[in-house]
Amino acid sequence: MDLNALSIFARVAETLSFSEAARGLGMPISTVSRKIASLENDLGVRLLERSTRHLRLTEIGADVLREAQRTADVGDAVSEMVSNRLTEVKGRISLSSPPSISDGLLAPLLSAFQAANAGVTVHVMVTDRFVDHISEGIDLALRVGDLKSSSLVARSLLTYRRRLVASPDYLARVKAPKHPKDLRDHRLLAFGNVASQHRWTFRRGGESTSVTFQPVLAMNDYAGLAAAVVAGAGIGDLPPIVRPDLLASGKLVEVMPNWKLGTETLSMVHLGGRQIARPLRTFIDFAIAQVPLLFPVLPK
């Protein structure tokens, strides 16, 4: 192991700045960056997460720093510690999840994962906004829909179709719609922030039609929207990964099943790089295998 590279890493980790560390060491930033990359390659782990504005230690990077600061035999201590960490599933994972799937999907998934990997602790941030993986310390985010950031690695978990649903009580009071144009005569609930108009696009075979409307209730939380639909507030759209028990129990029924709403994809995204901490890699593999078992039949 290059102990000089380890010393340079300690200075970067202490200042959380490549430029400040380079000034203190009296060497070019390019040399500092190259030494850190070489050290990570030698150890086979990522020690620092980088973006254009932020720098933070990974969990194993913090362990390496502590060992480097307090042990005389740095090379042996660090190599042994990294080897042990990479051969056992132990550590912490920080996740981000949209609120609507935290109970129906994420909670049972995490319960099953931790039952099989008791040495892993999990911290979850439930939010409907996009998170900054580095500055907020997020290892993995669950996202629905299109992914635009090329700096993130994405793994698809599920593809599903949203469904138009209503409560039996509501449908008993009104004439059930047969065609999308009939929806204009109904109380419509929509997912999203408050807006003057919303649009649903339906397909039946090769035919496509859209309905533009002003909802009686707009909410950016599918779980809350589902509760309103169950209470008989009207007709709304609902993904099958949100409260699947409501359709299974008959508290909600699908409206106009021959007219299909669009599909969505649920993905996991994380920072790019060759080295992924073992707990995170284990969770990714576990989720890919287990999530389809939680939702074995999803309409597309």
C-alpha cells in the first residue's frame, strides 16, 4: 500500500476539499486527485463521494480515516479492516423513498431484508422531492418515472399501469362511466400539485383519447388520495404499488378497465462508480429479487 497516498487521503478527508488539501501539502490538485483514485483502486472501495460542489466521506472511508490517524502500522490495519468489511454484510444504508410507497412496498421489503441481514441498519428519508445523494448522505433512492441525471446508476424494479378506481358506494350513487368522455360528468381526483387542469390519456387497442379536467381534489400523495377515493369522494387514478389491499378487498374497484392509463417504472438510483459498499450491493440484489414477489401480477 502507498502510505503517502494514505496520508494525502487523511488530509483531504479532514478538510473535505481537494484544493485546500493540495495547498496544505504543497502539491497540484491533479496529484492529490490521482493519489486518492489510486488508493481507492488498491483497496477496492470508494472512500469519498464527489460532486461538482460537495465532498463527503463514505462510511468505510470514515473507518479508514480513523485507522489511519491512530495506528502506527497503517498499512496492515487498514488492509485488514477493509478485508473484514467487504466479507461481511454489516453497516448502514441511507435510503430515500416517495411517501406513497413507504408503507405498502418499502416497509415489508426492509423487514425481510433486515431479517436476513441483521448487521445492517437502515435510515430512510421519506420525501417527494429529488435528493442530493452527496450533500444529504443518501446511498440509494427509489424513484418513479423518468430519470434525467446521467451521473446516477439506475436499476429498474417494476413496471406497472396506473388504474382508474372508485369505491362501490360512489358507483352505486352515479352512472358508471363507459367511455373517457363520460368522466366529465363525475367528481375526479388527481395526483399532483394544485393546478388548474389535469390530463388523463387512455388507450384501448390502437385507439387513444385524452380527458382534460379540473379535479375536485388534487394531492401529491397517493396514499392520501386513495383514502379519499375509498371514502367515496369520486374517481381517481392509483398505482397498484400503493395500497394494493384496497382492490383486493373490494374497497375499491377499477373503472373502465378496457381503457388503459399509462405505465410507470419504479427504479433504484445510486451514485456511479466501480466500488459499492457490500451492504448497499446486497440490498440492491435483494430488492431486485424480492420486489416482484411482493407484487407478482401487475397490470401493464
